[in-house]
Amino acid sequence: MKKMMKSSLFWLLLVTIGLLAACTNSDKEDATEREVTKTEDGKVSIEFWHAMSGTGQESIDTIVKGFNESQDKYEVKAEFQGSYEESLTKLRGVGGTKDAPAITQVFEVGTKYMIESGYIEPMQSFIDKDNYDLSQLEENILNYYKVDGKLYSMPFNSSTPVMMYNKDAFKAAGLDPENAPATFSEVIEAAEKLTKDDMKGFSMLTYGWFFEQLVATQGGLYVNEDNGRSGDATEVLFNGAEGLNVFNFLDTMNKAGTFGNFGTNWDDIRAAFATEKVAMYMDSSAGVAGAIANAPFEVGVAYIPHADEVKRNGVVIGGASLWMSKGIAEEEQEAAWEFMKYMTTPEVQAKWHLDTGYFAINPAAYEEESVKAKWAEYPQFKVTVDQLQDTVPGLATQGALISVFPESRQQIVTALEELYQGKDPQEVLDKAAEGTNRAIEIANKTKK
């Protein structure tokens, strides 16, 4: 909890300083007067800052090596910068200058901040210049990073939530393991049948992202101004009917004793599933491989549930994207663009998908033989892609844009914790809305 509060305070400070910095970027040295960084053999050298560790970092290093060996004009140097927050802190110090990395990976809720920072060159500039065909990429991933029809960053590690469940537990409870519950009431009913002394029926990480998704799949908006996409949002909408549906859904199971509260740590809830302390739970699509590998039972993967009275809209993309720096030399920007195009090829995206579990932003990757073989062995992977591709494009599933999203997520975390302590769903939801509205007001005043 202290870590999450620290992150929220960090974000508000970053927004304030970053917006002030944007005002002075025009006074910095002209990029056309700077020397291009080159290797000893004359290649244009650029830095790629990322926040992927473990298998993600290993895959990036391999992909970068492949790009560097595929041509003789450019060399990319991938550099791990710690967490998303740590990477942004470093970028703030060099953004808009010749010392900025050519490419920076930023998580999805940083989109509005990056657009307003003055640090970046929109992807659309190079897409238009190169006549690059965006239709080859996944529409429901691109939509998040588009504002007014302009693509600002290149999607990279993209994921969505899914519902995972214990097929063996379903069989034992008399439930159909091939047909997971699809609506809130169906999940509530199944959770009651699955709950026993050592196992809860359902759980969800105490994390704002899942709440956002359960609102969006009902067609609900998170904030006004068309989810912040037609103008700066001034107030939240998540405490309306759709948000209350989500809180009532969780409250019903919590009061019935069929909900397992495993806190805010991803490892804890995943361990609870693997050790059969919970039969159904929400996770990221990027967690499917780990769940299958760690569970001593057959794992099912299903679409996230939705309120009974609405049709499923789908999911909002999560993860992160790649941003090109403004203020670096033109040749370095061209190197960054060539690397980003390489990253979107079916072969590279197939490798990324299989290495990490993240989606391929180029769906042609799913036609690669390596992917077909993996899906044949683990059909659960295909479910995650089907859910994404079945998503109905719209303002709800495009996702909200606010510069203080991490702070808002912390407000939702607090509301969920109070809900599980027995407080009224509407009361705690309204409190989260008030807190987010204050943060939005401060951010909007700072911007002006």
C-alpha cells in the first residue's frame, strides 16, 4: 500500500513538472545543429529505454540483436531503466534534448502525459511520410494510442484481462468446464458452488485496471468529454450505473463468503489460484502461460464477465507502447522508425508473443507456424486473442485519457478495500470519484 501511495504522489509531481518543462522545450538547442551519434563503423546509434525485466528483457535483447544484424545503417542499444515510473523520471531530465533516448517505453496510462509533455514526435508523422499501412496492425490495440485519428506511439507489449478458472474444480462442483460463466450473476452462482472450506469461488486483484475493464465491457465511460478524447476530462463517470454494477457484484460475493481477497500483489493471487485457494480469478492475458505452468490442474481461460442487463463490449488494451523523442537528430529519428517497423513484422511479433504471452500487434503473426503449434498445444492462448478481436470499437473500449490515471487507480484501490470491510458500495465509489475529480482539477489548472 505504501508503495502504491508513493507511486501516486510521484505521478502528480511528474505531471506538474513535466507540463512546466513542456513550456520550455522550444528554448532548447535545435536538433538540426546536433551531431549524430555513430558507431566506429559508421552506423547511426540510438538508445531504446525500456522497463521489461526477466523474460521480457531477454526477448527484447534478442530482437534488438536481430535488427542490428539485419541491416548495416543503424544500431539500437536496448537499456533497462527500471520500473515505468523510474524510466519516466529519467526521461523528464533529458526530454526534448539531444540526450534523450530515441525510443522510450511508457505504460498505457501515461499516454496523455506523454502527448502533453513536449518530449515526443507523433508516430503519425512518419506513418504519413512513409505511407506506412496501419491496417496491417490490430485495430483494437491501435485505437488506444490514437487521439483525433492520429497515432502518437507504436503499441508494443499489449495485454488485456481474462478470467482464469480451475477446470477440475468445475467438474467437482457439477459445472461445465468448457463453458465458463459469462455474466455477473452467473459468476456469483458458480462461485457459490465452487466455494468450500479451503477454496473461495472467485477473486480479483485489488487493482484499478480490472475495475476499469469491467466498466468498459458494459459500455460505460470512465470520465466525461468522451472518455477524455474530445477534450480534457473535468470529472469522472465511473461512479454511475456501470461502476455500481461492478461494486455490487463484488460486494454480493464478499458478503456471501464466496469471494477471496488476496490483496494488491499479483504474485499472491496467482499463488492462491495455483494452490487451489480460489477457483476463478481475473488476471492479465500475459499471465496465462505462467498459470498453466504452475497449476497442478487444467486451467481454463475465458472472457471477462459483464453485467446481465448489457451486451458485452469487450476489453481495453493495457501494457505499454513505444514513443519517439522530439529534439534528437533527424537521422536518429529515422533509425528509431526503422526499428519500430521491424518490431511490427509478423516474425518478430510471433517471437514476442511466444516469449512473453503479450499480444502480437500484427495479427499476421498468429499465422506463423510457431504460433499455430503453440496454440494447438495450449488453446487457452487463442481465447485471449479472440476476446480482443471480438471487442466492439467505441469510446468505452478505446480507453480513457487522463493525466492522473495512476492517482485515480489508487482511489479505486482504497474504495475496494473499504468495500471489502463492509462499507456501502455507492458511498465508497463516490468517495473515489471525489478524490479523482480533485486530482483532475489540479492537473487541469497546472496545464493552463
